Amino acid sequence: MKTAGAVVTRISGTGHYAPSRVLTNDDLASIVDTSDEWIRSRTGIRERRIAADGEHTSDLAANAGREAVKSAGLTPDEIDLIVVCTVTPDMPLPSTAVYVQQKIGARSDCPAFDLAAACSGFIYGMSVADNFIRAGSAKHVLVIGVELLSRVLDWKERTTCVLFGDGAGAAVLSAGEPGCSRELLSTHIFANGELAPALTIPGGGSAEPTSEQTIADGRHFVHMAGRDVFKFAVKALASASKLAVAANDLEPDDIAWVIPHQANLRILEGVSKRCGIPMERFFVNIDRYGNTSSASVPIAMNEALQKGCFEPGQYLLLCALGGGIAWGSALVRW
């Protein structure tokens, strides 16, 4: 329950960045046993973006971050905290966030850290930022969802390489007053480690240190039990979405737009049916980007905003699920 004079969180700016190289389904068909029809009918994807040689995760993140900061009417030195949500960092140590700090020109003492929650990373990041702001520890937090998944895919494995793309999306979350525009009303995050084996990059960590054998076995690539993820995704995303709506005393008809993680068009259709929110109110761009994991939700949100989809006072529902299995939702009054 919010009280008079309480600090709330608002989305003051957004941005996104997509690499210039486009990889179409037909392009993929020339390197792996697949086809445009096979991919589109099962996923809804037509093409995805691929980072250029020499382009790092921190480069994608910095480009999206700069746009979000500018959109918020701020300068980089006004950012109090940087949270980079990714499972494809520049390197294991240090965090990608410290490189982003330098590349956008933030203060040299601005705290910055990475957060790994796979495809639900941006929702987790929003929840973390919201708590920093409500506690009075930060006034402006830059949250970036970014992935360079093309570097961790086995391009001979058609069940995974056709799904993913590279990109970055960002938002500046700022302190506001109750009733302000673009208010973040609530976040809801969850995880179930029992399902962790369903989506992993098993090699390269302390469990399976890098060796000639792990490289030969492709343990540094994405491994996914697609059917297991699909079954759980529809139920979990629908449940988290319903919770966000109910927690704010709303009904499905009150939701103007759903900004979902863009993993699979069939998953979104299942969530739509379970939540009672028509697909016409789901903003979908999976056809052009594929699954960009942590970057998915913020890219979609910024694209929808650029297209003029949102009107003041509308309720937006954000939801995502990924490896962990981790999932979550958020409710925004625009």
C-alpha cells in the first residue's frame, strides 16, 4: 500500500540497439538442415540480428544505454546505478556493467554489476532497481538487457541455432511521486531450480572447467530441452501475468498492451488464451529479432513506444521466462 509522499518508481527513458547484420531463415537453410517454412511454422521467426566481428556485449549494451539515458532527459553522470542483465558477458571477470559504465561516460564511482536470470533478466533487473529506488539508495537506475547469443550457439544444431539473435534494450528507472506517469506498479519474480537442466550452457564454469574435451563436446553452447521449456513456459508466464493483474486490482480487460518475452509465437498464443487477453494486445516482434533473451522485453517495449502504441494512463503488462527456470512479470501504468 502506497502512502502520501512515498517514493515510487517510474520508467523515465527507454532505448534499444540491434546489430546491422540480418540473418534470414533462408540464410540459415544454407548452413543447416532447415527451411523458412519449418522455422516460421514452429516459432514465428523470419530473421534475427547478428553482432559484427569485434562487437562485444558491452558495445550493444552501451548503445542501448546511451539512448535510454538521453530519452530520460539525463546525462550519464546522473545515473546512480547500472544493472546489466545478461548471460553472455564480455568475460567472466570483471562484470560487463563496468565496461558499460566507462563506455557511456557514467561517473567513475557509479556502482555497476551484472545480473544473470537468462530471458527473465530484464524483469529481474527492474525489480532490483525498483527496490533500490524505493529504499532511497538511488534516484536514477539504468537497467540494460543484452545478449550476444550468436557466440554461444552450435550452428550445426538446428533446434537451437534458429531461435536466437543478438541485441540490447534498456530503461532508466527513476524516483517519482505516487500517481506519476509511467509508474512501475509492481514486479513479481520467481525461480525453480529443479528445472535448471532444461536450458543450460554447461561448459566453462567451475562445474565443467574449460578443457579440450568440453570444447570438443560442445559444452560451451546453448543446450535446451525445448518441449520441457515450452510446457512450463505457458503455465508459468500465464500465472505470473495473472498475479500482476490481480495484485493491482485489475482485470484482463484493463490491460492495453502485453510486452512479453519473444521466445516463441506459440507460447505467446498459449499465454493469451490462459490470461484472457487477446493476441491483438500482445506486442510481437519475434519475427524480426528471434529470441534475444534478456534484451527481448526492453527491445519490444522501446519499439512499441516508438510506434506510438502507448497512451497515458494505459496499463502495460510485462512478462518473461528463461533458464533457471526463472520467470517474472511487471505492471506499468503509462
